[in-house]
Amino acid sequence: MKFAELYNILTNYDKENLPGKKAHQKLAPKIGDVPFRNFKPADNSKQSAVMVLLLKDFDENLSVLFTLRSEKLKSHQGQISFPGGRMENNETPLNAALRETKEEIGINSEEINVLFQLSDLYVPPSNSIIHPFVGVIPHNLKFNLSKNEVKEIIVKDLDFFLDDSNSKEEYWEFNGRVTKIPLWHIHSKTPLWGATAMILNEFLEIIKGSWSITKSIE
């Protein structure tokens, strides 16, 4: 997908009718057909923000950037995620997403073209409500990783995720129960699943629904 196509979709999308929960639940771990966890926020939940960061190359093709989280972190250690983290006092969700992106991978806020805000998602293991944003950067920027937070950067073509055949399912055991895990294999050792996959899927649902309409009109 080219940047111009994505920009047209996101700038004209009805932001009052995001796929939200339906898109999230498609990629949620399940026992049978029921999500493994309850995604209703707890009263004492904390606020976080992430940046779904897209890289644009010289031909305006897009890739998605992920981080492989350090094993030193208190939650979601060693998992694939988007740059992001907890909001600080009096901080807006967008400011938190931009600050955390700078702290984790060294990309300044002025280098990010923020395009869109996705639906919030509550994540029970970290008791956190995540506010996701979509931003674009040139693909040739230099990264400066925070070694205490980020083990490595993973970049995958956006078109890979738009191809439904690349989405897989596996069965894992959680607390003695067999759980169906929707995921993508984008790393040699670590799958992309859980909250990051759920956030990404809403972004993909927006694109695929609007893109098919655009292509049919053309």
C-alpha cells in the first residue's frame, strides 16, 4: 500500500464509527469462541499510549515498526509491541505516545506525521487502558534504542498484514486451559499476538474496508 492511499482513507474515515471492539475481539485469545480475558477496564486501571509507527520509503510504500520488549521490563517482557508506555501527570495520550517513542527508539516528535487515533483497548495483565495513534516517518531515520526497554526493532511490510493468508492460529495452554491464539509470524522466535495484534487489527480493518470500496469505485 502507498502512503497516498492510506492518507486518503484515514483523512476521510468516519471516526465516530471505528471498528473498535469487533476488530479487537477477532484477534483476542479465545477459549472456544469466548475471549480468554475480560476487556472491561478496572476501576483502578492506568492510562497508557502507543504509536503505531509506519515507515515510508522513497516509493511511498509503507512498513509497520514494532519493538521487541526487553526481558528487564516489569510487564509483557520479551513480547512484540508498539513504542509506548504509561502516561505521566497532566500528559495527554498523544504527548505520552510521542514521548515514549522518543525514549524507546530515539525518534523525535517533529519527525512523526501523526495521522489518526484508534480505539482505546484495556489490557488486563498490565491493568492499563491503551490509547493508540498512527504515525508515519521516513524509512531512513536512525534509531537510538533504549536497551533497558527495547531489545530490537522489527519492521514488516504493511501489505503482509493486509493479506489474510498470513494471519495464523495456534493453540497454547494458559492456566491449564487450551487457548486459541490468533497471531502473525514476523520474528524468528517471537510471534505477534495479544494486545498489539488486537490494536493492529483495528487499523487493518479500517484499511481493508475502505480500500476495497475505493478499488471498486476505480
